[in-house]
Amino acid sequence: MTQKIHVVTLMPDAISGFLKWGVVGKAIKHNIFSVDLINPRDFAEDVHRTVDDRPYGGGDGMILMTEPLVKAIDSIGARAGTRVYLSPHGERWNDKLARDFAGNLQSSPLTLICGRYGGIDQRFINAKVDRMVSVGDYVLSGGEIAALAVIDSIARFLPGVLGNEQSQVTDSFADGLLEAPQFTRPPNILGQEVPSILRSGDHRRIDQFREALSMAMSRELRPDLRTNNHDRQWQLSRELLRSVSRDELRVCGLSPQILDEIYGDA
Ligand code: SAH
């Protein structure tokens, strides 16, 4: 059975346009999963097909009315599965949630609900929403970009979507850290040369080097990603990185500060 994601949106074209492309587009073409778009405007009953109205109590922005949204959601019925409203009020989306949702999608569908304007009537949320998800502490003008981020990041964890399943293991966050920097040909450009280990063909050393770089990079850019045995691993990584020249580590994007920490006595 194809894994199914429904998206309730006033801008179905924005979603479908994006989903034609890349690995996600290919996965949809190959029926690994499918996305159904439901437009609440199709369920509005007046001649103008109105879906929004002014907020009670005043204030800026129109609010999506309950009724067209309820009809849209009810048209999906039990096939909706878990109903998620994209909202700044939601749980912050991350790698772990993307994995969990991908796992659940194999047994139960997912419905993403996109707000617009000033948001949606709270009574719809109370009655019809199972969970809320936010893509970050900022406000978008609609849930569509958030829904696309959620769909794209889930799709990467569905079996068969990425050509190379290995990237699920080495990509950033898979092991709680950022991925090591990447290089491709030519070996020398912009006065910077690819570190020789990466061209050595010694895959054991390459893996160790990448792991150590991933530690250093995360320590510098995302200290909040620290894992339990981070400090011990960091000492090991430091030792390994010290065997590489400062120039090579600079090419890897490490800052003077972290290089001092690597080569220093600390
Ligand atoms: N007035 C609301 C924001 C409305 S923005 C507030 O201050 O909380 C319009 C719609 O964009 C929302 O209904 C929601 O679906 C979507 N949206 C905005 N920011 C988002 C975010 N960070 N994550 C997920 N969805 C978001």
C-alpha cells in the first residue's frame, strides 16, 4: 500500500509545484508515497467561496473559518490518520520527529493542515487536530512552506527514497552531530587543497577523520548538540585532528578558535 500524506491548503499549487522535483518528486512518481491536496475553498458554500473572516475581539489579519476546514478534514474521513496543524505553537520539528513520522507513515496516513492569514479558529484545533508542529521560532505567512519542510524531511527516511541509504546514517543529526564537510573535484581551487586523507583511499582512516571533523564542527557551530560522552570523544577526536596540518583543517572550515583548541594544551 502506498504511504499517504494529505495536505489541507488554500494554495495547493504551491505544494504540488515543489513536489515535482528531486528525490521527493522521484519517490512520488515511483509511488513510494503519495500526496493528496484538499482545498478548504472547495468546501465554502457562499458565492464568493469565503474561507476567512475578521477576528472576534479585533486585531489584524483575517482568521480561517471553522466550517470549510471541518468539511475539508471530514471529506478525508478515517483515511486522514494523524491530523497535524502546522503552527508556531507546535512542537519544534527536528530529525527525530521526521524519523518517527516516517516510521508511523508505514502503518497510518498523515494529514497536514496549513493555516493562512492570521491563523485558524481555535475551535477547529480543539476538535480536529491531534498534534501541532512548528518549523521554528519565526512566523511564516502560511503553513505551506512548513508542510513542505515536514514532507521533504519525512520522505528522506522512507525506504527507497534516497538512492543511497547510507546518507541516512552520515547526514547531519543522524548521530546527533553535524556532518563533516564535503569536497569534490578539483583537488585544488581558490588556493585551497582537499585534505590528503580524503584522497588516500584508506577508508578506515577517512571514516575516523570524518568522525573527528564532525565532532569539531558540531562543537564549534552547535554546542547545544553535545552528547553524553561528548567530552571523552572530543579528546580522541582532538588527538586524531592534531595529526593533520592546520592548513588542511582550515580548508575543512574550522575557525582559528577551534584550531587553537585542537592544537593547544587544554
Ligand atoms: N497569528 C499566528 C500566526 C499566523 S501565520 C501567530 O502569531 O501564532 C499563518 C499560518 O502560517 C499559521 O496558521 C500556520 O499554519 C503557518 N505558520 C506560521 N509560522 C509557522 C511556523 N513557525 N511553523 C509552522 N507553521 C507556521
